[in-house]
Amino acid sequence: MSAHVLLETYSVLTRLPAPHRIAPVYDALIAATAVHHSATLLTRDRRARATYDFVHAHYVVLRAVVLRAVVLRARELFALAGGEC
């Protein structure tokens, strides 16, 4: 199957009406990646909790203030490593 066909199929399936929609596919992909790497998933998307639980991902739902602190700290660490944001 070509990448174009795959992307078009995904596009159609995520725009279907509620009972037939597969919107959690992206959330499941992210959660599966976190599980594969034994990582904790940091998120603000409370709607995705059921999907994360289904995939058995370890996750933490952050508030906006906490998320801002995490992003600032990540930028500091990245800068110390010689990178730019």
C-alpha cells in the first residue's frame, strides 16, 4: 500500500461521524511508543486517558503551569548541551 493511500485512508477514517471515528489512533501510536521505550508520557489531553489506559502507558496529565515549567527546564538543558530552541 502506498503512503498516499495510507494517509488518505487515515484522513477519511478520522473525519467520520462519532460512532465510526478512529480519532484515538494517534493517541494510541504515541502511547505505544512511550510503552516501547519505557517512558512516561506527559500530556494535557484528558480525553486521551482511556486510550493511554488501554495501551497500558504510564502517563501524567499536566496542568498548564506545570507544563510551562517542564518546557522551560527542557530549554535550559538543551542550551547547556549546546543546542538552540
